[in-house]
Amino acid sequence: MDLLITGAAGLVGRAMRRELRPWFPRMRLLDVAPVSDPAPGDEVMQGSIADLSVVSAAMRGVRGVLHLAGCTTEAPIEAQVEGNVVGAWNVFEAARIAGVERVVFASSHHVVGYYPRRRRIGTEVLLRPDSRYGLTKAFGEGAGALFADKHGLRVLCVRIGFAGDAPVDRRRLSIWVSWRDLAQLVRIGLEHPSLRYAVVYGASDNARGFFDNRVAFDLGYTPKDRAEDYAAAVLAATEPEPEDEVGTIVMGGHFANLDHQGDPRRVLEW
Ligand SMILES: NC(=O)c1ccc[n+]([C@@H]2O[C@H](COP(=O)([O-])OP(=O)(O)OC[C@H]3O[C@@H](n4cnc5c(N)ncnc54)[C@H](O)[C@@H]3O)[C@@H](O)[C@H]2O)c1
């Protein structure tokens, strides 16, 4: 098998199967939900990444892993831990046991979602998770570093902004990544000869971008798509966002609003 994709039934999983097929024709698709539309030759496995024996079985004989599965909403902490802590650990651990060297981990910009939009940040900044989701995604980045240093895995963490066909609102003009640009980053993670461990932003060429993606550029990333091509339509269709709640002040948007207590502008003080 050329590639194991966890979370293959999800939004990103379906798109990455399509985009990566020319380079990774034989895929094993793992998801706790049914995978309804495998390509001929794909191997489908239904099971949870929270179960190490399931992930170990999925890992057998693969060249690399695209790890997408996990909790993707602001669910209670127990669900975050199951999907994004235990699950991420199991993926790295199963890769180590099976001798699978390459793991691309789908992280999220929500690990730094409390940074004010007026900043432009690289991946070396302190974490400012905007949610339980962002916090547990940060665990996956840390686990990747641990397995790279301790066990020699080669790991790329991609802090996806908003993956989709097009940026759909003003905030997403700053964080959008097209499917083909995201696939290019995944290929860098699976193929770059000198990659050991790196964290990059999953973002296209966005003129209004929040992120300094120089780590990705140093690895040869050349985004093909520009959010600005959609800007006129997005700006015409949406109202400017008043800075009256924290989600319109910081990069993470709605996730920052959830459960936020006190003065929204407090987060501008550091
Ligand atoms: N879509 C985006 O714009 C975006 C942005 C930032 C980060 N991400 C990350 O990219 C990844 C994919 O996101 P998505 O939008 O496709 O999400 P999604 O919710 O559509 O897909 C996630 C998939 O993982 C599966 N899954 C959940 N828990 C599982 C478990 N315990 N075992 C096995 N499978 C499990 C789900 O059934 C689902 O098919 C996620 O890790 C997400 O955090 C996505």
C-alpha cells in the first residue's frame, strides 16, 4: 500500500484521495464511519484510531500515513482526548512499531487561534489554542516532535486554515487552502528527502493571510491558488465584522467565541 489515510471518509479525506491518487495509487482508507466511495484497489477498514490494534493493523505494509481522523468539533474534552490525544498517539506509535517512517499530521490553525488578526505569525510562536479542539491538536504536534526525535520518524504537521473549494467569508480569505495546495503540502511531508520534523500552515497564496509560511516555502512549497481571486465576491457578499466579540478580533473566529469569558479585548494585551 502506498498510503494510509485515517479519517478517509471525511471532507478532507475525500478530497485528498482524489488529489493524491496520481502519486499514491494504492490507498488504505481507515475511518470509524463507513467509506462509501472507495476507488478500485483501495482497501477499506472501519474502526477507531482510539484502538491501537486497529491502527496497527491499518499500518501494515504502508509507505506513509496521512493522519486526518479525530475530533473536529468543539465537543466535550473526553471526545477530544479520545480522538486527538489517544488517537494521535496511537497513529504515531503504530507507525513506529510498523517501521513506517512518514507521517503527515492534520493540525489546525486553532492551535494559535487566539492570536489577534492584526498580527502575522509563523509557526515558531507560542501556542494560543482557542478551544479544547485546538489544545488537543497541539498534543498531536508535540507527539510528532517526540516521535521524530526519539524514534526517527519524519513528520510534517500541517496547521490547516480552512480547506475548501473557495474562501467563503472574510476571515477565510486569510486562512484558505485549496485542495491542490493542501495536497502539495501533503506530498512534501511524504516525500521531501531532508524533512525530519516541521510545522507549516495549510494556507494558499493569501494576500490577506494571517500566517508567515516561510517554513513551508523553505521546503519547496509553491502555492498555486490565491484567495484574492475571490476577494471581490466575498467582500460584496458579506458585511465587515465589528470587533464586538473575541471571534472577530482573533484568527480562530467562532471557536474563540465558544465559552469565552470576560472582555474580548483582553486577548490583545499579550
Ligand atoms: N476542513 C478544514 O478546513 C480543517 C481545518 C483545520 C484542520 N482540519 C483537520 O483536518 C482533518 C480532517 O478534517 P475534515 O474537515 O475532513 O473533518 P471531518 O470531520 O469531515 O472528517 C474527520 C473524519 O475522521 C473520522 N473519525 C473521527 N474520529 C475517528 C476515530 N476515533 N477513528 C477513526 N476515524 C475517526 C470521522 O468519521 C470523519 O470521517 C481533521 O484532523 C481536522 O482537525 C480540517
